[in-house]
Amino acid sequence: MSNTSPNMLEFHTRERGEPRLREARADAAPAITMLETRQPPGQFFTPVSDDLVLSQSSGTPFHYVCDLGAGRFSGHTHTRDFVAIAPGAAPYCRVTDPARLRFIGIPARLARSCLERTPDDPLDFGPVHTRHHNDPLIAQGLELLWLEMGRSDPAARVFVDSMMACVVVRLARLASQVAPAEHYRGGLAPHRSAQVIDYMQAHLDEPISLAELAALCDLSPWHFARAFRDTHGQPPHRYLTRLRLERARELLSTSTRNISEIAATTGYTPQQLARHFRQAFGMSPGEYRRLYRDEPDLGGEDTRAP
């Protein structure tokens, strides 16, 4: 992170009972560092940076309370969700569960150049700094940057440069699409939202009806669907699909279960999992496993949707 990566590294490697830094990957020109940290439950701070900082969840879901300089907000985040921190902001965060996070600092000069902004532009993306996001392009871009960061071949150099530009431009586009945090105050109460999501997580392998979820909140299905969309920006069935696919993605990269077993664990037939997974991630479950585990396919993959 141009001027501040040594401070970031030092911050995350101080003696705190257990090391928080899991891994660091660096790119030389321009000087960029990506860090992966392990945060125990409780409050933690990230040092003020001159860069545009993005933080992405890389582990299991967790609850949080956060302030990125634009007001306090809370939520329940999942793998690949991210937040954006403007240069100079002093972020605060408290997590109620163990969290694994990746940080990248994009040099402000590079970000301004991508957006053709003046040197004194604050790189403030407004409502983007008021909640976490799951934009597919940025989420995938950050994950691919992590894979490419630190490789010395010319292709990696070109990829890192171009992907960072894509992430910055997409972030600016996202700023014009995201409603302010006030828009979400008419949705579900935070404890109801957490209750619904926890229920989804506990029943990923079962059919879940809209009426079931609505009953948890003592609302009619119609009112529940509208309140859920106001809170999370998408309807309940789409949010549930995302949870199931993220669970499948986690099992593909961390377990030895075959794809048929993973499909059953996430409430799908193998054919349904293949179809939804390809739509979400641009590849089949078997292709994803080979890419992220570098192991042979474990069976059950010839299930491409017709």
C-alpha cells in the first residue's frame, strides 16, 4: 500500500497473544500489498491509509458493527463480501465471530488516474462507504488479484494493473447505484434480519419457503419480501441462492466431498448446482475445484445443465 504498507504489516504482526497476519503478498511496481488477517471476536482497528483500501471477507460468515468514516452500520457478511475505505478515513470495526479478512490498498494516484480525477480528489464514493457489498465483478476481481499478486511473470504484471483499474472503475459505478443507508431503515429490524439469515444458514440443505421466513418475523409473506429487499437489496430467494452457492464454493475448495454430496448439502441436485454455479461464477463446480485446489476431480461432475 504505497506509503503505508509497512505500517499495515507492522500493525498486523505486533504481539497480541496470537499473530493476526496470516499471509502477505506484494507487487513491486507500483508498490501494492495484499494482506490476509485473522481477527478474533471483538473490536479491531486498521491504521489510516493514504490509499483506497478494500477489505474482503475470505472466511466463514460473521456479524459486525463498522464505521468507515461515513457513519456506523452493522450487518452479517459472507465470503467475498467487501467494504471500501476512502483515503484518510479512520475505520472502526467490531466482529462478534472469528473473521478472516483480506486487505488491499490501491494507491490513490493510480485510482485517480483510472477515473481521470484531479490530484486533490478525496476518492470518496459516498453511499458505498455505508455498508458491505457483494458486487460480483469486484468480489471476483479481488480474489483473482490475491491469486496473481506476487507472481513475477509479465502476464501477472499486466493482469494486476488491468484488474485494479477495473475494480476502481466498477467501484465508481457502484457509488451511483447504491442507495444511501437511510433507505434501509424501513426494512427488517437488525435482530430479525440476523434471525432470518441464521435460519437460512441452518437449513441450506432443505426447501425453504417464503412463508417460513415470514413467520419468523411475524409478517405476511408480501410484507416480509418487501422488508427483506429493503434491508439486503435483493429478494429472499436470491439471497438464499447466494448462501447456498457460497457454501458449495467453500466445500469445493476446503473439503474432499464429491460434487454430488456437496449438491445435496446445499439443497440442490448435481444438475441444479452445476447450472446455478456456472451462472454465478462462470465455471462448473469441477472446474472451480481444479482451479482452487489443484487436485483431480473427485467425481460426480458430468452434470452440466442442458
